[in-house]
Amino acid sequence: MRLDPFHRAIYFSYLANAYYVAGEYEMALETSRTAVTRMPGIMQAGVWYSAAAGELGRNEEARMAAAEVLRLKPDFTITRFLAMIRLANQEDARRLADGLRKAGLPE
């Protein structure tokens, strides 16, 4: 991203995902904010944003992000999302599910 100042906005979402899986929740949150600002209609960016905010105990921000996820995809569930993205490491999937629960997203 440093080498290409005109990179696609989706890269912010990918970077936020990587920060989250690495346990760098502050960086995941900051990068997710950028992702959802630049791509407001992309539900997946909001999912990771809500999880990062949830993990950090930023409950109001997490709930607002979760509400936007549900606005974009009213039938969203944690179980279906995890099945869709199929994380290889089950510990990563467990931590993501925990963050999403803290944000108030449905099981």
C-alpha cells in the first residue's frame, strides 16, 4: 500500500482482517474504520469493524457497526459468516465469533 498510493479501497479491509487475526485489535479497528468509510456498502468490512470494536470494549461503536451490518444484510448470522469465510485456524474463527458476539450480532 505504501508503494501504490492509488490502491483499491478493499485493501484496507484485507489489512484490517490481517490485523484482527494477528490480535492487533487497535490497528484492526483503525483500518476497519477507513475501510467502511471508503466502502460503506461492503458488509464484510463492517463485520470485521464490529468485531474489532467489540474486542476492544468499544460497545457503542461495536453496536453501531453491527447495526449497519444488519441493515446491509438483515439475515446475517455469525455461523453463516464463518462458514462463508472458512478461516483455516479454528482459534482465529473462535476469536472472530467472540468479537462479533460482543458487538451484538446474532449467532
